[in-house]
Amino acid sequence: MNKFKKILVTGGLGQIGTELSLELINIYGSENVVITDIRDSLPEKLQDKALYTKLNVLNYEELNNLIKYHNIDAIYHLAAILSGKGEENPFACWDINMNGSMNVFKTSIENNVKRIFIPSSMAAWGLGIPKQDVPQDSITRPTSIYGVTKVAGERLCEYMFHKYNLDCRGIRYPGIISSETLPGGGTTDYAVEIFYEAIKNNHYTSFIDKGTVLPMMYMPDCIKATINLMDADVNKLTHHGDYNVAAFSFAPEDLAREIANVLPAFTIDYKPDFRQAIADSWPQTIDDSCAREDWNWTPEYDITSMTKDMIAKLSERFK
Ligand code: SER
């Protein structure tokens, strides 16, 4: 049986939002999924499939009215500024990530929203953490403003749960690789851009340097993790806004090798930029045993199956 009656996805036209919304529509039906974002209208793939309202999450009144109007009982709050863009404007990053989330908490309390999802990220970690198998309960000392907002978001989820009995959940996403919608301004975006360039030009110049291993995940697993955590029995959860999840880890040259196995003419070179310092502060591998135990998390894709699927999907689109 479906857990919720009417779901809101903020940031629903972003990299994760687009595919999460499509999956929620499959499960709950078009009439039960409301998308908000700051674009004027829905892209073609979502047209006539979902209810859409252009809305900035910083506008409390509009957000609150929307939630009342639709009787929303679950929110996936994905509207945020990511790590790369965050460094270009730290004050805007704090404003959107923190005040946007505070608006979501406030309206959820006011309207008795049953459950909310606010993603965290591996950006919550920082220098001084173990690089391998970073444990569930570890120090979080982020060096990026985005990471600072993610740690604050994690603590707020915990706080709101205890103070207001508001059921907030979140995952520390690794880098997410996907074929539908481009990511918007993250450090791990290189691992998506590389596929587009491989198919169009057989070459990619990576802004992340050779040897930089980062945790990554393919979108179908990201969607599965997100929905499974939201559907999990609250009594089984030992954490709230900060679940570690992992799938696979690689450096740019590892991904380049996988791509070259399918597209033999592909080549890569490296021109690291300011995002290298962010990547260097993040772990290489993550211990996700807590998510596996609490809500049966298991990923399906590895680097090879993800690469084959990405190339098949994008080749079809650009042929
Ligand atoms: N993919 C995100 C970023 O690079 C991490 O959560 O900002």
C-alpha cells in the first residue's frame, strides 16, 4: 500500500528531482505528485505528467499555501545549491540551503506533514576524516559552504525529530551519475559531463585530477535508496538525516578506462580547477553498513554496468 497521499518534490526539475518525480509518478500517479522549481514550466518529459508550480522555497507564504492547498503529507526537499556553485556565492548557498530547509520544517510542523526527506551529502565530511570506509558516526568538519549547510541540515533533521516529532530523513549522497538531467554545479559533475563529451567528441578534459578517488552512485540506485528510506519503518531507524550510502568509487582515469572499453577512441586529459580542493577533502570509500542493517539498503549497479547503461542511453539520444 502507498505510504502517502500527496507528495511534494521541491527542486523537482533538478538532476535528482526529475528522475525521482518520474518514479514517484509511477508509484503514486500524476495527480498525487506536485513539483516545484524555479523554472517557468515543466520540461517535455514531465509535461502533462505532474502538477507544477513555479516556486522559490525561500517564499514561506507561497510554500505554506501550496502545502495547505494540496494537503501534502510527504515532502522530498531537493531544492539546494551544490558544492561548486556554493563556492561562487557562499551567502546565497547558505540562504537557499538553510532558510529553504527551515521553511520546509516550519510548514511541515504547521500542516502536520507526515514525513520529509532532506538530502545530505558526502560533502558533510572534510579534512581529518578517514579516507577509507568513513564510518556512519564520524567527525564532520566540512571545508565547503555546501558541506557546512549539509551538516547543519543533518543536525536539524535530528533536532526537529526530537523537538517536534517531525519525521525527517536524509541520506549522505555520494556523487550521482545520471542520463536524464544534467547536474547543476557540483564537484562530481565531471563524472556525468564525461559521458556527454565522450559521445559527442571522443574526448574529455576533466576538472578533477587523475588519482582523485570519490564515492559515486548511478541514478537508479539513488532513487531506490531515497524512496526506500522514506518508506522504512521509523522504529527500525537508528539515524535520521545522515545515513551513509555507497555503491562504488573511482578516479577519473578508472572511469575513462571503462568508457574506452565501450568507445575505444575515447581519450581524457586533466585541468583541475577550484573544485579539486573540495574533492580532496572528501572520502574515497564509505561504510554504509548502518543503512544496510536499518532499511536493507543494497546498490545494484557497479562502475561497469553503470557505464554501459549511460553510454547506451546517451548514444540513443544523440544519434
Ligand atoms: N554531487 C554533489 C556535489 O558535487 C555532492 O553532494 O556537490
